[in-house]
Amino acid sequence: MQKLLSNLKITINENIFLKDPESSDLGKRIVENSILLIDEIGFDDFTFKKLGAKIGSNESSLYRYFENKHNLLVYLASWYWSWTEYQLVFAINNIADPLKKLDLAIEVLTKTTTLDSTFKHIDEVVLKRIIIHEYSKSYLTKQVDLDNDEGYFSIYKRLVIRLKELIQEANKDYKYAFCLANTVIEGSLHQQYLKDHFKSISGLKPNEAPTEFYKDLVFNTLNISPNE
Amino acid sequence: MQKLLSNLKITINENIFLKDPESSDLGKRIVENSILLIDEIGFDDFTFKKLGAKIGSNESSLYRYFENKHNLLVYLASWYWSWTEYQLVFAINNIADPLKKLDLAIEVLTKTTTLDSTFKHIDEVVLKRIIIHEYSKSYLTKQVDLDNDEGYFSIYKRLVIRLKELIQEANKDYKYAFCLANTVIEGSLHQQYLKDHFKSISGLKPNEAPTEFYKDLVFNTLNISPNE
DNA sequence: CAAAATCGATAGTAATACTATTAAATTTGC
DNA sequence: GCAAATTTAATAGTATTACTATCGATTTTG
């Protein structure tokens, strides 16, 4: 993966930031350390003032990159989903069998994240943890429809559409491809949250990913088998 | 439903409130109007000061019922899940066939909510909307493990366990009963959110509930049919 | 009818989520 | 290599939030 994507730059909708954080050293430090700080203290207690203190910069400087902490979260989420989309596209590249493609897609979307050294200033394992804990907060807001109009969630939606199409390719007659695609993508985050904080109702063991559950779910629902 | 549950009182874990809101007129007005106000302005912008103004009471009085707005949200959510649990229990009462029971359970857990006149000070339709929009925020916090220890989510967990048992009764060999139970309960809220705010990736029509999707999903996954 | 509980009003605090200004430092364009 | 433009840090300031504390007035209850 590292080799294949070595000259990849994740492109984020320009509406989300005021100044591209990839364009300067300070911007990269903002992204790098916001991931660590949000992971540490949670998004609700996270402030630009605290982040400024952590990176030895000033609160007001951070506001030149992002309008507010909400947009920073949307940025981090977009980055994560874009990165995931690349992994998915590369995983199924050159594979013809629709069932095998779907199988690999579920694998990418539900597996436990490991470090990708392509991006030196982003720790993907910590970022994934933030996505599991905080992603919902990026859209469960009163301005969600306005944010949506600005294209804040377009990468995520594109990913759902990709999975929906893979599902439809695997079974042309299935009626709920969009519902199922959303179930896998969002549900996978939820299952991983439960594993950490609601052990008594989680069906997963401490280091288990929900991959097998979702493969079983999808292939039984579609009435097909990936090993035919 | 109204008749069957007419002398039902929803019981909420006493750790969640400082003073039982059911024990006074002010308490009931707090619950009734917090539902309406959260629906109107969203949980993030909701404050006890605004609620006090709405019900002609004082901010400081509200703090005598709930430690903070987070606990009020946990209270409302517990009320909702408890009410849902009663509906589930009554729906499957006296039914012997495990498949029929599971079918009815999915129906209760995924259908669109309609008004229940049993509780005059609670609008269940608006409450359901709040649950769809804000429930995740009640557990996606840094104190989730402490809250969990206090029993804040025990009603919700009990409901998941009930569904898990119904799934297991319907198919003793199925390996992922907990994962599937969580998929139906939490996923159903998410599907309904998408229907309202992410139309382009939602598989549901404006007034459609995800009930048929989940019945198809569960029965195909378990390799059984509810009409045998 | 007295004691206890409840409620409303007021005041106060530390923190949040910003905005504005200005001056110093750095980058860039020629 | 220097002037101009840009970026950043520092400071100050504002309205709001999320509470806590106190103190009468009112209501409830035993």
C-alpha cells in the first residue's frame, strides 16, 4: 500500500478550510496535533486555545486555517474517508469477479486500521479512533443541510455510492443496496465503539474486527457466496 | 397499546436525576418542554437558561432536577428506550413461534413512531426525532465508561439483549447475534437520519421506514423465513 | 400551624468561542 | 539582496455558556 500510494495527495473540498493546512508547516502541525489532542481529551473539550498551547502557536493563528473546530473535524473526517476510498479502489483494482470485489471492499471498510507510513504527519490509527468516537458529531448538527450543500460530506457519500454499486453488481435484483451499504460503513464504526465501551452487548472480542460478521451478513442477504 | 399500558409508569435509574421530574409539576414541564426545545434548536445550542425562559422558570431551579444538560439527554433517552421496551414486550406477549416473535420485534424497533396518548406530557413523535438526531451524543463522550458504571445505559443494553435472545431463539447456530441486534437497533435510527438529511445515499423514500430492509436482512442472514 | 422543602431571583466565576488590532518575523518576487 | 507581501504571535476584548452560591418568598407536609 505504501508504495502504490506513495505520491498520493488527499484532496479535500476547499470550502472546509480557510487556508489549506497542507500548504504550510503550521497547517500540518495543526492537523497532526489536533488528531492527537482530540483523541486525548475528546472533541467536546477540545479547543483551539488548547491546541495552540500544544503546538506552541497562538489561538488566533489557528482560526486562519479553520473557521471553527467543527470544520476541523469535518476536515479530518474527509481526510479519513478519502484515504479509505483510495484503499478500497486499490484493493479491487484489476479484479473482475463482482463477488471477490465485494468481499475485498467489505474487508477494507470493516477491518482494524494499521499505520500507513505514506503520510508522516498523520497517525491513521489514532485518526480511526477519532472517527469511531467523533464522526457522528460532524453531521448531527443543526447546520447539517447547509454543510451538505457546501459539499462537506461528498467524499463520504461517494464511498457509500461505491459500495452500493458493488452490492448491486453482485446481485442485480437486491432491493436495498443503499441501506445495506450504509449498514456496513456506519455500522462498522458503531460495532467498534461498542467493543470498547459497551462490552456486555458487543459481539466482538477485544481485538476482533467486525469483518466476518459483515461478510456473513452481506453474502447471506444477497444469497450469494464469495467462494463459488 | 394505550389501553394495555394505561397504568404504566416508566421507571428511570435514579442516578440520572437529582430530583425525580415525575414528582412535580415543574419536573414534568422540564421534560415536556426540553423535548420540544431540543427538537427546535438542537441539543448543542440547548441551555437550561433558554429552557427556563420557555417554561417561565429559573435556570437555577432546573439544576435541582438535573446536574447538567447531558444528564437530561440521558434521561430522555432512557425514557424512550424504556417505552420502546414495553412496546416490544407487549407485541410479542403470548406468541409462541420464535420467527413470528422476531418478526414483530423488528417491526416495533424499526417502524415510524406514532403518538401514544398514554403520557400526556410527552410527545413521542418529537422524542423519537430527538433520539434519531441526538442519541449518539449521550454516549459519545469522554465519561462514557463512568456513566455506564452508574447504569445510565442499562435500559438500552437490556433492549439489545432482548433482541439478541430473540435472534438466538430463531436460529441457535447463528454466531453473530449481538452484532446483528445492534445493527437493527442502532442502524434503524441511522437509516432514518439519512432519509431526512442524506437523501442521495438513503435507500428510503420520504415516508418509508426501514422495516422491510431489516426484516429481509435478518431473515436472510439467519436463513429462515417468518412465513413458514 | 410550624417545619421542611421548593422555587425564583440575583450575583458571580471560569471557560468557551470567537473577533480585532498591531507589530514582528518570514517568505517572495524582482 | 532588498522591498513588498504574507504570515504569525501577542494582546485585548466580547458575548455566551455552564455552572455554583446565597437568600428570601412561597408552597407543601406532618
